Amino acid sequence: MQLPPVPKTPSWLLALQFEANIFGCMDAITQRYGDMVTVMFGSTPTIYVSNPSAIKEIFTRGKEIVARGALNKEEFALFTGEQGVLQLDGAHHKNRRKLLMSAFHGTRMQACGQHICELTEKIMAKQSIGKPFLAYPMLEQITLAIGIKVVMGLRQGERYEKVKELFATVFKHELSSTMQLVAKLPFWEWDLGRWSPQGNLLYLRKELFQLLYAEVQERRKQCKQLDSSPTDILSDLVLATDDTGEPISDEEIRDLLISPIGATQGASATAIAWALYWIHSLPHVRDRLLAELNGMGENPDIPTILALPYLNAVCNEVLRIYPTQLFSFPRIVESPVEIMGYKLSPGTIVIVNIYSTHQREDLYPETKQFQPERFLKQQFSNYEFLPFGGGSRACIGGAFALFTMKLVLATILLRYQLNLVKLQPEKPKFDGLLCYPGSGVKMIMQSRYQHKKQS
Ligand code: HEM
């Protein structure tokens, strides 16, 4: 086997440097060692790749380099269940992806667009003029409600409120930096009931799983009497049969619901929070975007908003400069394969480094500058601009995430004049999966505009 360069820093020190400043560390490593770098975790080589030609090979050579579900089990199965889409493989994985993705099309999306605008308006209306607020947690409320609606069809009632509360606490619990620190201590593994961190998390998770399971069972009964087409993913799954003609079990449906809700809440809120930060920290960007939005006239419809070129370029640049997810999920080499001259043996782990690909000066000159115009001037390939990963495990919600981003941003910008409370640069933080604005984007509402309604 011939591996790409291995940094001389011992892997424990590298891990500490990653913890302290992952962005600086990745920039320094790529600058020094190039766009394919090997990090040894024990005796397993893990190759981080930010070379577009190599990325193409990784995403298209699915027979040799496999996105095994087992690679995601340790990190995610506790929260997504054993049968979540992230843990699945082969034809089974393909079939479940197809079922989940069929929700993000046509008239269903049109109806959902209306809901997204109304929800954004409702939650924004709670902010008082002149009183500072943190945009990121507020956006999480919006995106969690969107996720629960699209995935489970719920928008009110006791079960909706409880699912919302549990999702917010379980996922926050999992991702908070204090919990990550606590999780490294030896007592983390002990389940001492609700008063130990692990015990409390398991308790909340059990409650959430029970609630989702109850909803699946109830929906199965309701769907027997359904005389119209389903309008959410849960009903799609209850009505679906797999390749053998068998219905999907209630346990599997429960697990399949979790990642799409969690991703809509977490990843979409993060991206929109970054967008609000960039737009409001750069007056020329805000002015150009507002001119485009206001140019739509009174009562702009949803397709018109979605087609706006500068809004699209702003969203892409947001996802380029700090990609919400810095890395793809891991792949494993299962048959010997040669990539860019390196001969990789079975067992080697390969991770696409989305962040460093998006920081390449040859693709994105003045790479640290937020410049939406680059997306108006140039088209990038799927291996150069890849916020949603690629290949067999590409994000199932990429188009929906952009749809949500555009509608939430348009609703906020058309209705409210916001400012950042401080004009200091917002520092990115990495929670092990997502890259979010560290201080939460503190904003203040200056005034409300009286015009423009989406229809
Ligand atoms: C800005 C928002 C989002 C970003 C940046 C993002 C990014 C990603 C990335 C990078 C991957 C890994 C792809 C790979 O390994 O090649 C992924 C996978 C995934 N995403 Fe997203 N995502 C976003 C929103 C969403 C939404 C809204 C949903 C659900 C509706 C979603 C559901 C998923 C699922 C289920 C997977 C795993 C797919 C599989 O295992 O086959 N994501 N996402």
C-alpha cells in the first residue's frame, strides 16, 4: 500500500489541535501536505481528500470504496436508532433513500413553502423591536417545526409539542460542547439513572423513541382509512412496501424518521444563521440582495423567490465558506484501488474534506472572502462545490435545504430590518458534525416593514 503524506505530528496532538482550532489546523495541513492527507488512528489509515478528481473517484467507485452503514453506527445509532438511513447498506439503503426522497417533490413542496413562510413570520413576530436576540436558536425553532411537519405531518397538538421538546433537548444534549467534554470522562459510560449524563440522555431518548413509535402505530391505523394521497414522509413509509412486497416494520419507520427531522433542524438552521450573519455583516451584499427581493414587486410567489439568481448565489457562498457539514460520512476501501497514484488497501478509511475543497485558491480565489458573485460568474462541478456530499450517501435533503433557506431568508429580509449587535467576525465552531456560528449571531430588530406577502 502507498499512502498519501502522513503529518509528522503525533495523532493525539493532532486530535488536540483539531479540537482547539479545526479550521486553522486543516488549512495548515493542506498547505503543507497537499490535498490528500493520511491521519493514522491507531493502525487504521484515514485519508482526508480535497482534490476534485480524487473526490470524483471516491463518489463514483462505489464497488471498491463503500459508504458502509456500520461506519456510522458508533457515532450516530444511539440517536438515530439501529435502522436509520445512515446505518443501512446496499439495496435496502437505496430503497429507503428513494422512499424518503420522494417526499421532496412537486405540489407537496409548494404547500410546504407556504407553511415555511408562515412559520417564519409567526416566530419572527415574537421578537421585540430594539431587543437583542440570538438568531441561531430562534432559527432552530423554525427549522425543527418545519422538519416535524414535513416528516411526520404534525403541526400542533400535545404529541407535536412533546416531540418538539424532546428533539430539541436530545439533540442539544448530544451536541453541546459541555456534553462532548463530559462524554470523554470515564464515568460517562455509567448509567446511574436520570442524574448521570448518560442515564439522562438514555431516558430522554427512550421517551422520544416511544413517542415516535406510538405515532407510527396510530398512523398505520389512520392510513387504512385514508382516501387522499399522503402528505408527509411518515404516511409514505406506512403505506410503502419494500422490494419483497412486505410493509416496513414500525420500528424501522420510527428510526427512519429521526435523521431527516434532526438534519432539517440542525443543518438548515446552521446554514440560515450563517446566511443572516454574512448578509448583515457586509452592507453591499445586503443592499444587492434587498434590491433583488424588492424587485419582485408586491406579493411575490414562491417559484419567483426560488429562482432569484443573487439569493441563490448568496446561499451557495454561505455553504461554501463554512460548509455546514465539514466532512462527508466515512467510506471504506473494500477492494484494492488506486486513486491519484496512491494504491489503497482494504480497510483504509476515506473521508471527503468538504471544507478544504471549498477553500482551494485555484477554484475560489480570495477564498476567505464572502463573494456570492463567484457563483454568478462560474459553474462548479459536483466535485468542486459539494456542501451536500455525493455518491451513494449524498444528502437526501439538499434541494429541500436550499428551498427552506431561500424562503426563510426572503421572508425575514422582506419583513424586518435587522442588524448585528456587534460587528466582530463570527467564529465558527465544530460540534463533531456541524460547523455553526459560535456566538449564535446576536441581532437586533430595528423595524418591521408593512409590505410584501408571498403567495
Ligand atoms: C444546509 C443543510 C444541509 C447540509 C449542508 C447537509 C449536508 C449533508 C452531507 C454533507 C451529508 C453527507 C453526504 C456524504 O457522505 O456524501 C448529508 C447526508 C444526509 N443528509 Fe443532509 N444536509 C443538509 C440538510 C439536510 C436535510 C434538510 C435533510 C432531511 C430532509 C438531510 C438528510 C440527510 C440524510 C438522511 C443524510 C444521510 C444519507 C444516507 O445515509 O444515505 N440533510 N447531508
